Amino acid sequence: MRLSEFTGDGIMNSKNFYATVNLDRQANRRSDTKWINKHLISQESRILPVWRGQSFVSIGESLSAAYLNYESLQSLKLKDKPIFLGSLNDYSYFCVDLSHLELPIEAVPTGTDKDFIDLRQIGGVMSPDEANLLAYARGISYWHQRNIYCGVCGKLTIVEESGHHRRCENKKCNTIQFPRTDSACIVLVHNGNKIILARADRFPPKMQSVLAGFLEPGESLEDCVAREVFEEVGIHLADIHYRHSQPWPFPSSLMIGFRARAISFDLKPDEKELVSAEWFTRKELKAITPESDLQLPRKDSIARKLIDEWLDEN
Ligand SMILES: [Zn+2]
């Protein structure tokens, strides 16, 4: 049974974009080479190529994931075997990294309607299952690219477990590396009918969002939320509650979403991190139009979901 079926409305209602909740990862099959190979060469195999962080998509009336089959891999001089992602709707999903090719679009058999595109630009308008698979492929390919050498002794590492471990080839070292995810807390800070939205220089024009920051070693998630909010806007918190989380593979974060109540109100934005931070009422946020000077975060983000949930409550 998958987690999404098991936990009922807690998880299902809080499903975030880029989380592969419907995919069966079949982690217990990753070391079964015979089983993996049988599925890789079958007609039901769908192989997602990733090229320098970009995803392969069909550009028709709508955007959809594009796939390679096993035969089409033979001329591509792959450095490693395809990574097994999991099973969904009778298909077995794999991914391959084509970053070693200069012009992959000439090497893979495509129609004119396919191309490599940054998922950040298109994920939000794709079907969630497909965008989630592309995010998974992008995230794990990114990890492989950056872990070719052992971080302990510097020797080459070897791919194991169908792409889910890398082991140092130096037998004396034998360090195993696992795909890394950077934990970041993101929090909607509220009090009464208002929430805090802030703007950083790197944001798209006009956008303001809830506060976020990376977890540090030795810190609980709740400690991280309290620290980040105090550092960024000088506000003390109470009632820090977990809401839901979102893989954010741009490049390798897990956004862990919280809601917390402010017990002080005087905002002191950290000028090194933020351009501005302000309290906004529900009325102000519900009145936003595409022409407004204030825009909310993109719809496929957990930041937007935390805001929309709060707006919907009243
Ligand atoms: Zn090593």
C-alpha cells in the first residue's frame, strides 16, 4: 500500500506538485538486476532523458512528457545504465542523463514537436503525474552528476541499486552515497486576519511570498521555522504546526511547509535578505488581479498553496 492510500485525507488533500505520490517506486526491486532488465527492455518501458537539467517534452496543443525506448538508447554512448524510477499505470519508468552530448536533440529520434525545456518554465501547466516524474528524473540526475567522485577519498564512484546508491570504487573506503535532499522550512506567519509576505531581490517582478530558509545541522524543523522568521523579519512565533511538504527539484530541496502564529507585530526586515516585508489582509490578497502591483507565488509552489489554504478559510 502506498502512503497516499494509507493516510487518507491528510496526505491526499495536501498533495503538492512535484511529489510522485502515485508512482510505485518498487525500492525492493532495485537490486534485482534480472527484474530491472526485463522491465527496461519491455514494450512498457518509458525512458525519460534529462539533458543538462532540462526535461524532454512534446510540444503540442498541450505539453506532455516525451520518452525514449530501449532500442533508441543503443547509439547514445550512455555513461551509466538507466536509473529505475518506478511503476505507474502498467509502465516502468527510467531516466538517462544525456548531458555528455552536445546536441541531444540530433541524437535522439524525435519529431519536430519535441524539445528539451527547463521544467521550471512548464511544470505548472503539465499533468501533475507527468510533471512529478520529470521532477524526479531531474532531481536524481542532478545528484548523479555531482557525485561522480567520492567525497571522502576522491576516487570514482560506481552506480548501484539501479541508480539509487553510488559506492566508492576504492575498496578500503567503500563509502556509499545516497541521493541528497536539502531540507528547507517554509512558513505562513499569521495573526488574525493578516499574514506576512516578503520580497527578495531574486523573486520575479512584483512577487511576494511567505518566509523560508534552510535547515541547519542539529536543528529541529520547528527551531528552524522560529529562527528563520526571527532572523528575516524580527517576529517571535507560537503555535508552529506542520502542514505538508513539497519536493522542489530546482535543484534538490524538500520544502517543509508550516503555519505559525505571530506573537509580535513590528516587522524588521533583514536588509541583506529582503527588499521588503509587510502584513497583508485577506481582503487585500483576494483583490489581487494580474495587473496588481502585488503578485502571489506561482501556482505549482507550496508557498502558493499555504497562502491559498489560508485565504480559503474565510
Ligand atoms: Zn572513497
